[in-house]
Amino acid sequence: MANRDWGFCDLSVSKNFGLDKLHFLEFAGYNTVALNTHIVDASDEPKRKKKKGEVREKKMDFVPPPVDLPEDVLNSSKLNILQRVTIEFSDSSIAHKLNQSLNLKKYDIIAVIPKTFQAFQYACGSMDIDLITFEPESKFPFKISRKLYSQAVERGIFFEIMYSPAIRDSTSRKNIISAAQIYYTIGKSRNIVFSSGAENDMQIRDIHDVINFGFILGINANNSLDCVRSNTRKLILKAEARRCGKHYMRIDKDDNDTWHTNKAATDTNNDEANVNPNDIENKTTLVYSLFYLIL
């Protein structure tokens, strides 16, 4: 994944967006998109008592499988298409469900919406996730502390601000601006990413408009650019390190007849070197990508 040009990213597009309309994101200037699957933890529902002689039902996977991407879509689109799941939960009891889920491992990005302060504390301190977001339709149901925000940043967790809800209604727009001010007050807007949260093509905006959207939130031009390019790339590489471990090697085929060794980390640096080995009989070009997760 380090070899790809992630470019400008929109890491939250509804899975109901329509695969045939993804080309609108290309026209808007994006290089990478993440299809989002939203699920809600139902742990608050009362448990039904098992009757005598009743056959125990087989437990279903809490996380649904990601969106099935046809080969023709992958071949025709120039976009890097990722899979994202957003989990809305209220307490740490969700950990058991996530550990038992096989479908969760199929997603590239894991995001959460903590509904309580205890859930937010668990997400910032212990949960193995990539992104924390919130519902723009309502204000934060708890107070975000500077300590927890810094703890999440140190663990490589990012915070998301979506712009399409601000287009839909004024209440969401006020809540988004309020959330951006809170992020700046307690954490100087560190580890912020912009995404659309779009449900259809009418809610997509050009990448330059999204960068200008940062001015409304009190974020300067350079930081706004990082929110859709540098920070999103860091998030993707961090998510790949979470999936594959602290240290791994990925081998891909390349059509050229030269050797490329690419070393990547969770920062914005990406050093490349060309090597022509003479002592290798196999002429197939391989690209070695080595990721390191800084402890």
C-alpha cells in the first residue's frame, strides 16, 4: 500500500452512494475514497431468556461484511477504494463482539462514535481503532478533556470532521463548527481529517472547496490541506500497520523491468530507490514495501 499515490482522500462515503457514481469523486479531484458501513451496538437491548428445550441460536457476526466491489469497477476506476466501518457504541462491553468478529478484519479503516464519556475514554486509551468521529446532528453528549485528546493523538488516532451534514441543515452546521472549535481549544486541531460523509453525488464538493471549508472552522490553509492529504495518508498507513502488525513486508508485481525498493513509515516521508540486481535469475519485478510502526 505504500507504493500507491493516495493523494487527496475522502475517507467517508456512504456504502449506498452508488458504485456507478464514484467517478464524481474523480472529477472533484480525489484520489482515494473509503466506502463507509455504519453499525450500532445493540448491547442495551434486553436479553431474551432461553426456554427449556429450546435450541440455542447460532450467533451472527456483529459486523456485516464490507461492500462487494465488482472487478469491472476496480479496473475502470482510477480511485483507490478502501473499506471503512463506523461503530456506534456506549461502553467497553463491545470489545468482546469486536474480538470475535471475522468481518471486522476485512475492513481497511475502523472508526467509532462513542456515545458516552466512558466510551470515549475507552476509545482514546485502549481501543484498537484508527478514527473517532461524531454525529453532526447533535452536540457532544459529554465533555472532551485535553488529556484524553492528547492520549488519542499519541496513539495515532485521528478525529474526523464531515462537511456534507453542514450542507444539509443549519443545526448540523452549528455543531460541526462547535466541534472544530473544541478540537482547536483542547488539542490545537492535531490529527484532524476532513471527509464528506456524503450519501449521494449532490453532497460532494471539489477538493479546493473542502480546503476553503477549513477557514470557516478556524483552520489555516496549510492545516486544511493536511486534513485531506497528509493526515489522511498517515491514517491509512497507521491502519495498515494495525492490520498487519508492527513490522511486515508486502510484495507486489510491477509491469516494469526495474527493481524498486520502497520504505515507508507512518509519517509523510516516502523514500524510493531503484535497484538493478544482476544475480537474480527471475526477471519478474517485485516491489518490497516495509512498514514500521514507531513504538
